[in-house]
Amino acid sequence: MELVNAERGKVGCSPVKVNTALTGAAQKHSEDMAASGTMSHTGSDGSSPADRITRAGYSWSTYGENVAHGYSTPEQVMAGWMGSPGHKKNILNCSFKEIGVGLAQPGHYWTQDFGTAR
């Protein structure tokens, strides 16, 4: 979250705050990707990010998700995301107010779930 907020601050976005429901959704998705050995926005049960965030109890008006695999540190995964236009767009989306982050092994499967509650 600190790395995300540092990037957001550079473009004038407000910092995001940790949300426990988003954190739960992100962690479960990272664990699911690690168990299946597949990096995807689609869960092994066919779920979308919206499905997982809603199932975790987050009532959203907008959301976004970043996933990654193989980066061993938060600094490395953030550099990868900031080098990718779509991922960077989520990180720098000033409409997002909250975040949850998940990391699972083996393989360093990362998930960032962003949201703004209703």
C-alpha cells in the first residue's frame, strides 16, 4: 500500500486505505492462482474480480484488479505493474479509495484489488 500511495501521490491522487474485505478477496485469489499454477483475472471457479470482491462482502461502485506472478519483492512487482499501461492505470486511478493486497506461494502470486464503496 505504501508503494501504491507513493505513486498515487506523484499524480495528485488521494492515498488508498486498506480494506479488510478487499484484502480477503485479494488473498483468496492469490491462493487460488498459486494452487492452480495459473495467473489470471478469472478464478478457478470461473469467478470474475467483481464476483470475488462482492462475495467477500465489499459493496462497490467501482473496482479494479492487478495480478502478477514471479516477482519476489513488493518493489519488483510494483515496478512491473508501473511498466504496464493497464496495471499503472489502476494504480493511478484517483477514483479508487481502498485497496486489498494478497500474496501466495509457491510462485509469488500477487493480487491488488482496488475499490470504491457505494
